[in-house]
Amino acid sequence: MGADKRGALESLTMKPALFDVCVSGSGAVARALALALSVQGWRVALASEPGSLAPREHDIRTYALNARSIKVLERLRIWPSLKQFATPVHEMRVKGDRGGELHFSAWQQCVSELAWIVDAGALERLLGDAIRYAPHVTQVDAVDGQTPGVKAALLAVCEGKHSSTRETLGASFDRQPYGHWGVAARLRAGRPHAGVARQWFRSPDVLALLPFQDPAPGASYGLVWSMPQASAQQWLAEPAEVFEAGLMKAIADSDPAGAAQVGELRLHGAPAAWPLAVAQASPWSGPGWVLLGDAAHQVHPLAGQGLNLGLADVDVLSSVLRDAREREPWRSAGDERLLRRYERARWLPTRAMAGLTDGLLHLFETDQGLVRELRNTGMGLLNQWRPVKRWLVGQALDR
């Protein structure tokens, strides 16, 4: 080959690959966005750190998916396969720390289920499998958040709460740590869960059991236990039998009848923990870039809405880009006006959910007698006020 031909070939191979959208991230939100845009025909680069898309060896996380998230996964053709790793929630029983109680049911809401509890590892694995066969998605390696070989009209940042790209784009991230950690574990139960999710607001911790089908079909739970950092570190250091005894005591002290209905709980694998905070980025978008998921917002997990908010972000952004392609084809995917439409549509729902979870946590943090009486009385009154209950559940189903 002549020198001129070789030089021309080398210059071609050194040119950056051209895409419509570069999705930066490796989690469920990043994968779902890449697939959603691919379905619409956009040329997508999925940029992630080498090895980050590989399945985790042991993932104890569970997600509570609402109706809107299920619809997103149905459009991506993921849900039929994921459903075998999911458990429907038919009832939600919430207890206060002095007799307050809330009871939500799918029957009262006129839906088949309130939510689905899914295995986090299975969700990410199935999204990854779909990406490998998506015709318009190219997986590229990112090093320290940089992809020098990629050129795209839009950079969609789905890197999570610790995003390094967010700061380089000039977006702030107002993060307020709670001083609490979320402790997660898989549990085998002594009695069938019957599709009932349970939550106990205790001062100063919040304990939730999410019905699941692994390790024992029909008799397992995913544990999410929010507690002060020092307490979490102490519990994580305890032997399994001590952790189990402490968990059972916490439930029995709050709700003896509930403890009897759950039965004896046994750990399946070691628990894990992570620090909790409420956070909001500003702005969420700019010329040629946009933030989604935990890179844009973070909420307390007591309502189980974190991933739902992220998948709703995917739903709205993909809809905005699809509509613009049909009605305003002169606009590129990175057009700032389009991205502001997405930001306006998602700002209020995420702020409302952050305010709700933050307010509930602080309401049950204080140990003052009068506040304790008022909050439990309020729960009881709300439990009798069915129209408001229906409205609240409806909001959670469609965030």
C-alpha cells in the first residue's frame, strides 16, 4: 500500500465516531435510555467504564417498580422476561411509632397490584442483553468520564449521584446528607408474605420489608432499613444470628401482630449499606447535555421511588426527542430548547417526591411526645380518608 493511501486510511480511523446521543453511565437508567432512543432510530453510544456493564456476582438490591416504570420496560420488551424475577405487591401496611397505621391495597386502588418488587441484578442483566442486540447502540469505553473517540449532538449523563461529568458541565449538586445509612439484605421468612409489603416508622429509624421470591418463593423479603450511621455500622459488624435477633426485636417492639405474620426471619447472604441523602442538581440541562436519574436528583428510599423517578426521566426525555423529530426535524438532539422542555416536565414531580420523603423522615425523627402523638393521629385520620389515600397512591404509581 502506498504512503498516500496508508495516510488517508489512518486519518479516517482517527476521526471520532459520530452519534446522535452519547449516554454516559452503566446503571439501569443509562441502559434504559440507550434502548429507548435506539428504538426510535437514534444513533446511540453507551459510554461506560470498562467492565462496569458486566453482571454483578452478588446483588442484594431490590427495586419497587410502579406502573409507569412497568410501561417503560414493556415498550423496551424487557418486562416479559423480568416478570419471572418479580413479585407483585397487593397490600402495603405502614405502622407509626405509637399506634398510627396506614393500609393501602390494590383492590381499593382498582389496580391489579400497587407495585412490583424486582431483582436489581436481573433488571440490569436483561437490559444489558437487549443492548447487545440493539441495532443502533454502540458500547464504548469511557476513562474518567471522557470519551475522546465519540462525537455526539447530545450527552446524556446517567452516572449516578457521584457523577464526575456533572461538575465539569458546570451543574451544581445541592446534597444534604441525612447522617443515616440504608441497610439492605435478602431474608428468608418463616411465613408466606402473601404479597404484603410492610413498613415501620420508628424513631429514629425506618424499617421496610418488601415481598420477594428469592431465596424462598413466596416467603422471602428484601430488607431496607434506614438508621443512623453509627447504628448501621454496628449492625453490619454483628454476626448473622445477632443481626437477625435484633431485626426481629425491632419488628416485634413496633408491631407484635406483624412480627407473628412475618414469622422468623433469616439472612440470605451478608447485608450491605450505603449513606443516604437528599440532593438536587441545577441546572439539569444545557447546550448539548442533560442529566437523568441520580445524577439529577436523589431522594430517601423510604417510598421506594428512586429508580421510578429515573425511568420517568427516560420516558419524558425520549418522548421529547421523538416528538421533536416528528414536528421540528430541524432541531438536533442537543437543542437547548428541547432539553429545557424535559427539565420543566420533570422538575416538579422530583421536587415533590423529595419533599414528601424528606418531610416524613424528619417528622418521625423527633422524639417529642406531642409531635409523636400528632403524627400518629394524623396517620390514623388519613387511613380513614379514602379519597386522599387513592390520590396519594395514584401519584406514586405515575411518578
